[in-house]
Amino acid sequence: MIWVNDIVQGVLLGGLYALFACGLSLMFGVMKVINLAHGDLAVVAAYLAAGLVTVLHMPTALSILVSIPLFAIIGYVLWRTVLQASLNRSVLTTLLVTFGMSIVIENALQQFFSANSRSLSIGALATDHFNVGSQITVGYLDLAILIAAVVVLLGLQLFLSRTRQGRLIRAVADDREAAQLAGADYRHIFGIAAAIAFGTVAVAGTAYGVYTTFDPTTGTTQLLLLFAFEAVVIGGLGSLWGTLVGGILLGVVQDIGAQISTADLLLAGQLFFLLVLVIRPQGITGSRRTA
Amino acid sequence: MTGGPLLEVRDLTVHHGQLRALYEVSLSVGVGETYAMIGANGAGKSTLLRAIAGLDRPTSGSITLDGVDVTKLRPERRVASGIVLVPEGRRLFSSLTVAENLKVGASYARKGPWTISRVYELFDWMRDRRGQRADQLSGGEQQAVAIGRALVANPRLLLLDELSLGLAPAVVRRIYGILPELLATGVTVLLVEQDVSQALAVAARVHCLLEGRTTLEGEPAGLTPASIEAAYFGLAGPAGLPQERP
């Protein structure tokens, strides 16, 4: 029974990873850009949520109604100014630029908010839980984060497959030049994809801030970015459902590893990641074409 | 309409890096005309079409559509002004379905006679297979979808780049068989074709390029096989232009 609980906890933890990874997955899938500042942007979102709660006295959960559009705008502007220009040079340049952004963000946060760690409060919900049987405990917060991950990924999937804008995003991802020949300005379409990815970062950062404490360096020191990458790669590059599957599998493997020995949580996750790379480099759900 | 030609290309020079792909090429295409570019591999035909569509930037020269200079316009803006290219190699959105490919083509369409259902009428097999992914179609079917994707944008000037590339002769004949129907809706066609007899059969005017330079231009009826051969291969023939070498 203890194993069942581990799996349940792993699935819940995987929800956080998946929520974290979906912006990364979208930007990689559409623009082939790996955003190394992803984790730091999530920390900015957590600080933004803290600010909104303190200044506007908003409930934490509602603060995302402000932070999502704000982040979407930042995402679009950042894409049209810095990121598109660096992608025009080369994909490698985008790595350097986003790595630089990561350092700038971290230091700016240190400057303005000090190195003290903080957290976002959502009252009793943070610790409330319900039991299934005698061994399995499900925290409401963990469940809410998993549900948020599923909702965000489902929403994104529906947006991409059903709407005109989503269709254009997929077309541009397939063949940028052919999309231009159909009248689509790929820079604008990429900007929209970046806006959506940044919107999901706002949700992920807020969820993380509620889940645990954060400080200006959390984005890089807490291995969040690494786990998010692993979720994307395990699931299959560019596949949103794959990202959910990848995040959950990573969470489950880590929790089972931690059950064997607490120190093995990270080791189990990394080994699983390497195993996937060796056996199925295109990812669990990936086809060879998208890999 | 200004009464002049629909497309006017003047002294167009295009470089690919250090390499000069086109050397001061000029041509004009009248409204409703079918105009064919012929020439050997690497003569610059595709570069010319890409430059007219806006994908390749010219070093010098100008491109005007119905009297309006479009030389500086980005490719997506040229679609709005009525220039649509069916690119070499078809370039469908491979992970999208047939219907989605057509919908993307119609996303920024001008007003006009072409709709997705009209394209389904033009290619009668397409409606039944509209849910199929583009990369599962045969070459000829992909070419048809690529043409359909361009038509639903309602072009005034349709640029067709090597429609016959990699297709069986029977399929090529079927594809070219739709040209009269396109022309009937008022579309002007500028096409690139390696198969000279095919080009001569469909075009009102042909224009031969050799290593980026014009070697021949005129109506098919007024050209002799020998003059075309000379222009195509660069032999000093009766109609061949002086063979200057830089």
C-alpha cells in the first residue's frame, strides 16, 4: 500500500513538473527555442503574485488573473524585441541570450527583494488533505496543481488544434517560409506563442510559490528548470501531452526512488531520464519525425 | 487597373551571398496572361519567382504589381497585394491535414472567386480526403493541395514553381489541365518549367534564362526549336544573344 501512495504522490508532484514544463515545451515545439530563463521567469511570477497579494490584497489564486495577461504581454514584447532577433542569428544565440536573461533576472531580484526566501500563503488549503484508505493522503493543494496542469495543457491542445490562431502556430512551426507565402507574419505568430508560453509560466510560478518557499535564485538552484527539461524530453519534444506524461513519470520515479532511500530521489529521476534517452530518444509519445 | 501590365520586373539583380543568381532580368506579364520561364538547372528561374514573392531580396531593380512598387514589401504583405507563390517542392504544412492546409492558405485571403469548397470542386478527390495529413499524400496530390492553398488566397498573380518536379507525366498533364479553369477566373500565371515542351504548350509568352541572364523572350509561335535550344544551352545559335562572359 505504501507503494501505491508513492505513486499517487509522484503523480501529484509530476503535475507541478508538467505545469512548469508546458511553456518550455510550447516554445521548443513551435520556435525550436530553449528558454534557459524559464525557471527565473517563474520566480518573477511568484514575486509578482506576492506583490499583488500584499499591495492589492488579492487572494493568491486570483492574482494569476493579473499575472497571466501581464506575463503574456512581456512574452510577446520580449519575443518581438530580443528573442526573434537572436533566433535570426542562430539557435545557439538564443541559448546565450536566454542564459544571459536568467542571470540578469536573478541579480535584479536579489537587488530588489534581497536574498531572503518567501512564500505565498493560501491559508489552510496549503496543508489540508483527504485520505483514501488508510495509507494514501492527497493534499488539496497538490491536487489543485495537478488539475491546473491538466487544464492548462488541455486548453493549449484545444487552442492549437481548433482555433485559427492555433492552426497558424502549427503551420509556422512546420514551415515558416511556406506560412509567409500564405500571408502569415511568422514573427507575430511566434510572438503569440511566446505570449501563451509566458502566460503558463505565470501560473507555474504562482503554483510553485504556494507549494514551497522561493528566493531570487530558486529558478536555477532548485533544479526546477532541469526537471522541466526532463519532463519535456521524456515525454517527447514538442508534444504537449507528452510533457504531461513526462512530468508525471518523472514525479513517480523520483518518489519511488525517495522511498528506497531519501537521497535517491534525484538519482532515480536522472537515471530514468538517461534510460529514456538511450531506449527511446524521441520520447514516450514522440514520433521520429518530431524528435 | 492601370491598363498596363500586371507584373513589371525591371533590371532585377539577386545575389545568393557572393554568387550572382540573376543579372538585370526584366519582364512584364499582362493581365490574364500565362507566362513561362524556362532554362536549365541553376539558371535562376526559381530565384526570380522567390524574388517576386519576396522571399529573396534583390540587390537592385524593381518589381511592380499593377503599377504599385512592391520591391520593399515583406512576403506576407505581397500576399495581401495579390502575389501568391506555389513553391518548389510543394512545401505543405506536413503535420496539418489537407483541410487545415487550405484553411491556412485562406487565413489572409483577398476577396475573390476562390473558396475552399471551390478548390474541392476543382480537385474532386480532395473533399473526401480533407482529414488526411498532408505528408500521407502522394506527390501529385500534394502538388494539388499546394495549388489549392495558393488559390484560396485569391491571387491576382499566381507563381508556379516547377509543378512537374518529381511527378509522373500523366500526373503533370492532369495538373496542367486545370490551368484554363484558373485563367477563366481572371488569375494571371507566371510559371517556371524545366520541361520546355510543356511550357511552350501552355504559355502565351516564354522567357529563357541562362546563368541568370535573359537569352530569349517571345511568343512560342515566333520561336524556332533551334533558337530555343541555343538560348537554353547557351550555344551560339541564330537567335542566341552575344555570349558575354564577365
